[in-house]
Amino acid sequence: MRIALWQTEHPSPGDTAAALQRLDAAARDAAAQGARWLVTPEMALTGYLIDPARLAALAEAADGPLAQAVAAIARSRGIGIAYGWPERHPEDGKPYNAVQAIGPDGTRLAVHRKVHLFGAADAERFTPGDAVAPPFDWEGQRIGLLICYDVEQPAAVRALAQQGARLILVPTANMLPYDDAPLLTVPRLAAEQRVAIAYANACGAEGSTYYGGYSTLVGPNGEVLARAGRGATLLVADVPG
């Protein structure tokens, strides 16, 4: 199965219209190269390390306007999209840092809420998810979802593998200097659990935080199938089997 990893800068805070336009262009280009799924960075539609109150105001339900817009893009371009956005908390708490998978026909397939928040910046902005979401079924495949620091946790990757996942889609916003995550940790955990991992990172900067790029597609033996550099790119490669 061919996967596209969209390594890109975050939008200007709250500029969801521009983010959706850019997502549509990435989906168009990915589909033209035969990709079946496009994976975005963490919080790709709103910005990530932006003012917590602003982020909370941008939060939406999993079936909200952003989801509907992404579903329209998926249908138009004929490609599945796994994208990051702030999910509104049902009890008016801090939003969840979430990823949703929408199939090529626009069907909402699964939502995962980031369980393992990273540091004070995450804790200030988000409510942690309760558990790793179970994998979803798509065209005979079992596909899991994780977000950033989740995929560095052996138990999270193991939980999905034990439920039959053979591919994990991972929006991330891994910042410098933590290159060990894509270069070492992700390939090692993929090999340990015999699962492919599609790790789509951000690039560029938000304020004083610089994102490291190195989006990586890793096969189930830990082999690096494709890896981006530091800058913006659309990385497309095939997962075996």
C-alpha cells in the first residue's frame, strides 16, 4: 500500500481555511502518485503550540466543520486522510490532541486522542486521552492511530500490534533536538512488534520551537522505506505486503 507523509509547517494560528487549501493540494498530489493514505503532522489544521485559549476556541467535535471539510477533500481526491486537530472536550475541559482517519469515500473511520502528553506545553493545552484507540479495518487491513510521543511508548505500539494492526499512522510534531525518535525509536519499535509505522512530522518553527522533520516510513522489520530531510516535502513510498 502506498502512503504519503505530508511534512509541512503549521499554519498561522487559527488559519484553518489556508490549512485546508494546503491539505487539498497535498491530497491531490499524493493521489496523483498513487497513495491510498495521506498522513499530516500533529495539529496540522490549527497550529500546535499557540495560545492555549486560542487553541481551545478552535476545538471542534469529530464530526464538526473541519471534519466535514476534510471528508470532502478525501472524497474529491479519492484518498484516505489521517489528520491532527484539537477535539472539543465534551465537558468543557481542555481539548484533546486528536487524530481522525477519514477514508477515501469520506467515511469517518476512527479517532485517537493523544494519551502520552509531552511536557508542560502539552499539559497546559490538552486533556490526555484515556487509552489507545483500537485499530480500524479498511480494505482487509488493520490500521492503528497514534500521535507523536505515543509512538515512542513500547506498550502503545504493542497494544495495537496485539489487536492485529499491521500499519500505524502517526501525526507528530517532534521538535529539535529529539531526532532519536524518528531515527532510532520508531524503527526499533516497528521491528519489535512487526508493524509498519508511517510517521509524519512537522517542519519549520512556531515561536522558539523548531520542528525536526525527518518524516519516516518504516517497514515491519524496522527497515526505513523512506525518510524526509528537514524541510517541507510530500514523501510517498510503499509499505510491503
